[in-house]
Amino acid sequence: MAKYYGVLDDVFAALADPSRRAVVQRLGSGPASVGELAESAPITLPSFLKHIRVLEASGLIRTTKTGRVRHCELDRERFALVDDWLAEQRRIWEGRTDRLENFLTANKESPDES
């Protein structure tokens, strides 16, 4: 569980912004240049580049530069780590709700002797 904490903080902080979520969603279709990604963003290029840097620092995307063009792609390993954490949380909460259901069902079947 400890392996997740620093990474998850960075990932969820990066995904907290709708502009960055839009970039991640677009990159789900495949790699794209920063220029292509910025076309649909309603902000200036310097502001958009800050979002790219946050996504890159969180490990959600990787960028490479070819000539004057910077290309971005998702880092699927980082998403796998988040998916593992979410699956672990799901197992924990499903176990808790199953125990609660069993408790409530057992108490419903045996009437109170007041």
C-alpha cells in the first residue's frame, strides 16, 4: 500500500484539472504533438505547456522531441498502478459491504427478544 502514496498524490493532483483530463482522454486515442493537443484547448500555448509539464511530472504522459515538434503519449504503466490501487480499494469496500449485508441479514432473521 505504501508504494502508492506519493505516486497517487501526483496522479490525482494532475487529473484534478479538466484541461489535463482532456489531454489524457485525447491521448487515449494515440500519441499526438503538443500543437495538435493545444488546438482544442481554450488557453494560450504557454499555459497549455504548463499542463503538459504537470502531466509529464506525474508520470501520466511521456514526451519526446523530434526536431522542433514535441510528441506526447500516455504512460500506460502509471495507469496500471492507479488501476491496481483502485482494484485494491474495490476489494476492501466490497468486503466491508458484504460483511454489513451479512450482519443486517442475520439480525433481521433473528427477532429481538425485548
